[in-house]
Amino acid sequence: MEVERALKSDADDLAYLIDIAGEGMPQYLWSQLAEPGQAALEIGASRAGREEGGFSYRNALVCRDRGSVLGMIVAYRLPNPYVVGELNEYPEIVRPLIQLEALAPGTLYINAVATYDAARGQGVARMLMLEAQEMGQLQGCTEASLIVASANKRARHLYLQLGYQDIDSRPIIEYPGCPYGGDWVLMKKDLAG
């Protein structure tokens, strides 16, 4: 297994995996943008193939085994200062996430990490997290941050093992297909030490 920068040709994998990481929220939001007959994941792949924006292949790393993508991570530095603007301009279901992101300006933000089912339990997510944190340090980030559903026990366990700590939370606003209730939890880790 090798971790490397994602390629534009990985856009389909990135869209599928970010939907897993985003608890189905990405596909729900993309479905709102789709033209009649267009699949939501097509919108996601198009967005992943962009040259700019947070969800871009340029901000992604993938773990490959013999050419096949096993998992991915999307990570980038949040702006400092983080300007929210008019919160009502965002879809209601993402507002809690925006509010939490605003509490972590200048951090390396782990937007999403996910693996295909067949690759779970093999250390892929851990490898991706460690590689992204190292890249963040090289970019001058002294902290890393992420947001996870409070009920996502498996992911929370990994993040706690890696040294992330709960900072704040906001209630999840449920959407069609939402697998969890509870809260979105902002977690941070010191990268300086």
C-alpha cells in the first residue's frame, strides 16, 4: 500500500468516498444540483475534478494497492481569519459545520477520510491521517482539526487514538438518509509537538 497525491482521474473514487465520509450529506446536496437524469455522484466527480475549492483532487491523498484506490483523505488549511459571512446563504444542514470550522482558523482541516469497505481494518485511514498531518506540518500548520458525528464511534475511536480532542459541538440537522442524530463534534490536535 502506498499513499500518494490524488490524480484528476481519481475523481470518481473521491466522490464516492467523500460521500461515505460525509455520512451521505454530499450526495444529498449534489442531488439538489443535478439536472434531470444526472446522477448525484456525477456532480460529485465533477467537483472532485476541479482545480480549486476545498473538495478538489488537489487537496486529496489516496492510498493505493496495485493501482486500486483503497481510501482517500481531503485536507487543507482553513483560512485565518475564517470569515463565515451570512450564515443563511448556506444550506441549513451545513450551517453547524460552517460554525464549527470557524472555530479552527488556520488549522489543517481534515475535511474527509474514508476507505472502501473491503479495505477497512487494514490501517488505511490511519496511514492517510498521519501523511496528511505531516503535510500540514510542512505547510506550517501547528494544529489539525476535523468534524465527526458524535455517534460515529469507529471514526471517533481512531481520532482519539491519534491524539484529537473534543473542542465544541453543534446539533446535527437531519437530512434524507442521515445515519446519525446527535451532534457534529469539532476535534483538534496539536501538530507542533
